[in-house]
Amino acid sequence: MTLSKPTSVLFCCDHNAVRSPMAEGIMKEMFGRSIYIQSAGVRSDLEIDGFAIAVCAEIGVELSRHQSRSFDDMQEWGDDLSSYDLVVALSPASQRRALDLTHLYHIEVEYWPILDPTGLGEGREERLNSYRQTRDQIREHLLKRFGPAEKTT
């Protein structure tokens, strides 16, 4: 069942290097400019993951230019968390941080338990399959929460 669509969404995970950039990129592909969409991490200590780039490219989503950022970076750069209608946490740590940062605002925080594919799989193909599983989980959650895409690929 889809809920009402917010005007702005922030996806967050641990490092803003795999899950939240995937969610940001896929949702931007689905909804274009009709919803303001960004992502952040609890920390921004990693670059965008090459496997995330590869599996998103398979579905026409470009991630190679993504710059990782943290909640602290957002604040430093003037991106006010209170301007978002919805924060979607994709990891337990990001959920805790989002709830801590939004307790003074009227912002909905949702938790989606999305697989962290990093470190899974023995070889390249097994690792790619783990990342595909994460990508597909994100797509399923997006469709369930926001309905069918408004923008075609």
C-alpha cells in the first residue's frame, strides 16, 4: 500500500557509499524532479562503492559522480535537515542518528531493513549478486512506499 508522496526525501545509511546512494539514484530515476531527493551517512569516510555503481548501471542509474556526505557535512554545507518531509534510514545506526537529529522537528523517519552487501560473496560475481539483491530490495521498498515510477527510463 502506497502512502502519500512527500515533497522531499533523505535516504541515510552508515557511510553514504552503498545503500543510500543506490536509493537516491533509483528514486531520482523513478520520480525525476517531482520529489527532492538526497542521501547522507552517519559518516562520510568512504567513496562511492564500485559494485554499487556497477549494479545500478545495469538498470540505467548513474552513481559514479556521487559524493559521499554525512549528516555533519549536510549541516556544515547548509542543507537543513528540517527541510525534509521524510528520512528513510537503511541501517540501524542511521536510524538512531536520524531519530536523534529529528526529534525537534516534525519529520517522519522510516526504517527499511536493507541488506548491507559489503563483504558478502567470495568472487566478483557472488559479490555483484549480493549488491543486486540490495538494489532489488531498495526498488521493492520504493515501489511499495511511493507507487509506480512517474519518470520512465
